[in-house]
Amino acid sequence: MEIQPLAAELNEQIKISSPNTYACLSDIGKQIFFPAGILTQSGEAKKKATRFNATIGVALENKEPMYLDATKSYFNHLKPSEIFTYAPPDGLPQLRKAWKEKIVRNNPTLAGKEISLPVVTSALTHGLSLAADMFVGPDDVVIIPDKFWGTYQLIFSTRRGARLSHYPMFDSDNGFNVTALADLMKKEAKSHGKLIIVLNTPNNPTGYTPSVEECQAIFDAVREQANQGTRIVTLSDDAYFGLFYEDSTKESLFSGFCDLHENVLAVKLDAATKENFAWGFRTGFMTFGTVSKGADALYPALETKAKGLLRSTISSSNHPSQHIIARLLKDPEYQKGIDEKFQILKSRALTLKKVLADERYKDDWSYYPFNSGYFMCLKFHRVNAEQLRKYLLDKYQIGTISIGDDLRIAFSSVEEEDIEEMISLIHQAVKELS
Ligand SMILES: Cc1ncc(COP(=O)(O)O)c(C=O)c1O
């Protein structure tokens, strides 16, 4: 398909600043652009058309967006223009700026590194899907540990035709299996000039985040592969960012990838979904980072490509949610609220660990190390996980998720005082089934 002039212009800017990033773009990634159409013209009119502005497709009344009083009554503190009109396709500028400041604040090793402005997505799933549009195609391979969020299959494989390639996430010492990741990169690089590496920390479903040393080993392995000439796109899925309860790294792996090597393009996907306890808001972010010859040209070009993808799929994300999150980030009570909820979840995780340490359970199951996030997984010695799941549901009205041989337990959704009883009943069910 012929590349449109505006896309060619963006491609040129990307190629000059980072030839690797250009080479990593998928076919759609190369073709996408943001048209100088209605939104550009109405943007100009917004600044200059002080008499009459007959550009954009919203209805106005007394210079305010038209709205139903009944709808407005559900919103107490937002202005009509913050609720009813469209948000810009790439998100509210003040939210993008505030989220970037938050990313840098929460990831101290990002200090002094150049990263893009986050583009607002309709939460994290959508961000992953946009990243897949930009960088993943049918000839690609996506490297993912064997413990992973099932939706990756739909995003990368079913929709984009890429092949998922797995490595065992844990080694025999129950640490992150960096050797397996390095070996798989080497193997796949023999037939692929570009690798896409997805790392989700804290991990769904195991609740594991690597230690600082393990992260360093991951960065070394990726750098080593990039040194061989392999192009690498890292996608950091930070859905559960911040929920680090023990001795793991407290940073996103994006901080280490974003300036690792000129052959490495780092993409960070995060969201208010779980970080701000706002699952239904559908507010997320996609941020880029790489070693480049000109961040001033590269990042705006990548952001514009993302804006083109947004415009051509959902047009723009939810507007009132963005205003609420933008205000929340500046709210003096914000950090206190986050800390309080963090303590509740941490306490549940530690209680669960204490309960699981009971000798009674040692013949029933083992479990993967967990130190973060929402979940942990039990692995059974004598019963089938799916059979157990159904039995728990029918006999004890306990809901869990079976994933292959494992049973995922979301301690995020069980009160601390109920954890002991829940585990004891799972033990009872295992006894009855085996
Ligand atoms: C690892 C992981 N990534 C992404 C998501 C999706 O997040 P969002 O609801 O923001 O799309 C989830 C949610 O379940 C998840 O577990």
C-alpha cells in the first residue's frame, strides 16, 4: 500500500532520529499518520475563530456544550466542557504532563533520561493493542514468560497474527529465569531480526516482580542480544505498578530499557485502572523511550502515529475520567489515599503467606513466589486445578481461576480476615478430591 505524504514525513523524522525505531514499525505503524483534517482545522479555529466557530461536531448553547440537566446531575464538580465535549485524541495535555511527572517521580532511575510524553489510551488493554498495531505483525514473534495474562494471546496472536514464544518464568531456585529468557531470545533471533519482549511486573497471574539484581540481569541479557544486531521492542505492562510488598524492584522495567541500547525501543503501558483504583474509568497511557539522535523529533512523531491510531479506532478516550485523574494527581490527599490502600493489599498478601506456611498444607500444593500485585498461584500435587475450581465453586461457593495446572487466587478481592478460612476450605476440598 502506498505511504501517504504525512506518514512519509513522520517516518522520515523517526528514521533520522532512530533508524532502529523506524525498522521496528509494523506495516500499519509505517502507514499511520494523523490527518490535517477536521481536528487540525478546528484546533486552529479554537484559537482564532472568536466570532463564530462552526467547525466541530458538538452542539453548543450559550457557548457551552449542550447537555441534558439529568445527565449533568450525576457530576458534581466538573464543568460541562469537562464532561460532555471530546477530549483530544491523544489525551488532555495537563493529564499527560502530570502522568509523566508521576512516572518520573515513581521511577528514580529515570532521572535525566529522555522519554516521550505519555499518550492517553482507553486503559491498558487498549494501550497494548495500540502498541501491537504500531510494532507487531504476522511475521513477528512475541516473547512472553509461560505465566502470562491470557489476553496477550488475543492482542498479539489472534488479532495481529504474531507467534507467542514462551520461556519458563521461574528457575529451579524459584527466581526469575533470566537464562531461559536469554536462551529464547538467542534462538528466536536466528530467524527474526526483530523481537518483541513483553514483561508484566507485578505479574498476572503469579504476583511476582523480579529483584533489582534480576532486573539488572534482564537488562544485561537484552543488551547482549541487541549487541548482536537484533532489534528489540520491549513492552512493559505495568498494570499493577506500585503494589510492591517485599524485596522486589520498586520500579518499572521501562526505566532500564528506555536508554539501554540504540537497538532497543522501550514502550511503557500503564493505567489509572489499578494504580488509582479506577477500573471503569478506562484511562491509560503509552510512553516511549529509546536512545536516539533527536528526541525532539522522534517522540512527537511516535506520539502523532499513536494519535492517528487512536483517531482511527476509538477517536478519543473518555473525557470526564481524564479530568478526574488529572485533578486527582494534584490533590493533596492523593498519595495518602494510595498509601492506605497499598497497606490493605500488602497486609492481605503477607497474611496469605503466613497462612500458606502452615505445615498442614505442604502435601496439598506448592506455590510460585509472590511479592506484589493482586494475585498468587497454587500448584497442586494430587488434584486437577480445573476440577478443583469447579468443586470449590459448587461445594464451598469459593471462586478461583484455573490456569493450566495452577489455581489463581486474587487476594486483592478477599478481606484479610477471610483469607485463613478460604485457604483452609481449599485444603479441605483438595483432601476430598484426592
Ligand atoms: C497484566 C494485565 N495487563 C493489563 C490489564 C488490563 O488493564 P485495563 O483494565 O487497564 O485495560 C490487566 C487487567 O486485568 C492485567 O492483568
